[in-house]
Amino acid sequence: MTSIIETPVQSASGATAQSKIAASLYNAAADLLERNLPAHAQKTAFIDDAGRYTYGELAHRVGRCANSLRGLGIEIEHRVVICVLDGIDFPVAFLGAIKAGIVPIPINTLLTPTDYAYILADSRAKAAIVSSELLPQFREAAALAQWPGRIIVSDPQGHVSNQAAPTFAELLERAEPEATTAATRRDDICFWLYSSGSTGEPKGTVHVHTSLAQTAELFAQGVLGIAESDVVYSAAKLFFAYGLGNALTFPMSVGATSILFSGRPTPDAVNDILRRRRPTIFYGVPTLFGNLLAHDGLPTREELALRLCTSAGEALPEEVGRAWTARTGVEIIDGIGSTEMLHVFVSNRPGAVCYGTTGRPVPGYQVRLVDAERRPVGPGEIGELEVRGPSAAAFYWNNREKTRATFIGEWLRTGDKFRVTDEGDFVHCGRADDMLKVGGIWVSPVEVEGTLQQHESVLEVAVIGALDDNDLVKPKAFVVLKPGVKEYPELSDELKRFVKSKLAPFKYPRWIEFVAELPKTSTGKTKRHLLRERESELRAKRTNGTS
């Protein structure tokens, strides 16, 4: 890696100690910036809703940000929350804080004031950089948490008037563009990411300085082959671990160009970006790919400049992958990653995609499947995936119990169930708490969902376990139909027969409920626990009604 900070040697007697210190110093922001200076100084680094920014302009903005934060009395190892819509202010704030040795905490822009209050109190951040559109929610959160920190408003469009304090842009304008890089070390805390917290309070996941470059070199360069000539667009936002790598770390690691879009990644918006901005790499999630295929506005092959797409967040249904390639001529490289590992560690490979599988370990990572006692499972058996690699988080902030349960020495427990095919590809079977035992045999809800999605009428589906009249667990499917498809009385039985024709009979869903949409996290993952809770409530009502 580049950007080792040199420490002056003061005397001959101290030369050895000083050289050891210098060899251990490393700053992630300085590394990513210096890779592109001066060779790419005039090349476009980011394109957002307002304009284009070269790597040289980015470096000056980052320097101004580092100086501004220091000028506000924020010191090395202090924390700053970043709640900013995708645009140039995000990479500037994120990298500027890191350059100053301050710890940025990007957070979800879709949360509630109560969620923000929890994060402010938990992180004890000294300041928060907040998009003007989110200012009302954040002020409410600060009041709820009785948080004494400072709010800095990111307001590139001039939405907020009569501000008592200067905006982020005004702070940058007043600061000098050249900033000293903090003498951080490779294992110093660099940034946090809060987990989605879909089944509990979000967890502050703490990463060190070397993690960013490791994911770029092992996955983006080693697997995707990202290059200086690429133009990338990530529908997953920068505050996600997936989006942070896709749209910031990966392109900056090689001098590529990244497209940032502040709005929601609706099919209309994404199709417009694919057609008008012509990215060569598109990073999506399974739900979005399915919705794009069902949408009338998908660009033709001639209108696309794509050379590959990626998917993560949930297992990509085999039918969605095949349909996308048939329509666009471009592969989707499906993989699995996590906030704790920062990015993808098992993935398909360009030119060797096997739809219906998650692929194989990314070089540099080791994975294994274990049973409930953490013993290796046999060939073809389902086990929980554990992974180890250089980008693993250090720990969860303020959560020793969860840290000890998740980080087992060098190994990280993912909570995901997999099996391995005879060819060596990993097949996702669901989360550990989503697996169903039907008639004494394990059933993967992901397998049933993927089969149902092959039916021409089905857009999305989620499968959970429900109890029959004998209190035995059987699969139940919640189905979203494709646009224009109407529910009819025989459709439920037709879907059941369809699954029976493709899977072992005991796996078919005994009940099918048609719904307008599935509950999702902000990362696009299905909230199956909400479906289970709903099913339990309905069963309780039925039981009380007949008792």
C-alpha cells in the first residue's frame, strides 16, 4: 500500500525507533488520494447531481474539510456522524475526517429521529454533518438524546436560509486546502458503520485504516477487475458497507469515475442513469434487478455501456440472473459480504458465473461451514458460514457480549447457512434463524423462494415457517405478483404444483398469501421476522376465536 507517512529522524540514537514508527504509520484517506495525484489530478473522480469533480479538486476539498474539523476543536480519535445524501459532500466529509485522524460514522439517511437519537447517544459523536433535507429529523433526534454536539449542514442547493452557524460549504471555503495528514497507524480505528438493526438496536461496527484498501485490492481489483477506464454507479448508497466500497473505495483505488445520485434508486431513476451516464459497472441488489426487469423502461443493449453488474445483500434468484443476462447481455456477479467484513468475501467470477450459487471465496479470505457446535459439516451438508480475512472489523462498540459471540478469534460468524456443490460453489440457504425443519428435514426458504420466482407470474416472494393444525412447521409463501398480473382463484394451487414439479414434495408451500409488497430493510433485505410475527398474531387470533 502507498502513503506511508515519513517521520523525521532526530538523532542517530533514535533512528531505529523512528523508522519502526514510520513503517507502521498509514492513513486510509491519504492513501486513496495519493494514488491519484498527480497522475489523475485532472481526471473526473465523482459526478453528482450538481456537477463533476476532478481528483485534484477532491484532494483540495478533503484538505479543507480536515482543517475545518480541526478548527472546530474536533481532535484525533473524536467521532463525527455523517448523515449525508449521496453527493460530493459525502466523500469529502468521510475522507476529510479520516485525513485528520477523526473517526467518521456514516449512517443511514432513511432512519427515524428515535434511531438517530440512539446513534448520537451511543457514539458520543462531537459533531454531525447532516444534509439539509434531513435537518428536521436530526434536530429532533439531538433533542431526544440531549446531545450537546454540533450540527453542520450540508446544503449544496441552498435549501436552508438564516442559518445561525455556517454550512459545510462555508466552512470549506474558509479553510486552507493543504492539510497535514494525521499520524495514524494501520490498526488505528478509522471509521464505524452501524448495522441495519432490523431485529434489534443497531451495532456500531468498528473498522481500522487498512480495511478499505484491502477490500479494493482483493475484491474490486482481484475479482471484478476494476480499472481506471471504468465509470461506476452503485444503487446501494454510500452509507452502506456495500455502497461505500462500490462508489468510493473501489473507483478511487484505481482512478476510475463514480456516479453519485442523491435520490431513491427507483427503476425510472436507475434506467435514466444507465442510459444517460453510461456506467460500465452497475452495482445493484436482487430486488432492484427484479424490478428493473419488470419495468418497461430498461435500456436496450445498444443504449448500455455496461461490462458487468454485481449483486449482494441477499441471494440473487437464479431466474433473475438468467433473465437479466438474456435481456442485457451482461452478467450479474453475485456475492455475499457483511458490514463486519466490510465487503464481499464469497463471489461468482466474471466469465464463469453460476447462477443459483454465491460462488467461491474471494482470494485473501478463508471460509468454512460448521454445525451448531462449530464442527465442520460433511460434503453437501448445510452449515453456518464462518469467514476470516484482513478486512474484518475490530469489534462492536459498547457491545462486548455480541462482540464475543460474533468474533471467535480470527473467525467471524456470519449467521448465514450455506452448502457447497460438488463443483465447489457455495449455495446460500438462508439466515440461521430462517431455516425450516419440515418432517425432520431441513428446508431452505431461499430454495423455495428461488423456485417460485421462476414462475412467470411471480415478482418477489418470501417463505417462512407456519404451524399447521397439528402444530407442525410447514412452509408458507408471501408472493408479490408482477405488474399487470391479477390474482385468480386457481393461482395458489398452480404455484404449489409448480414447486412440487421442481423440488422434493415436502418443500412446497402449504399456504400462499398474495401481498402488494414485502417488508424490507433499507438495504433491501426482506424482514422475514416481521412476517413471522404477523403469522403468530394471526394464529393467536384464530386460536382465541375458537377457544
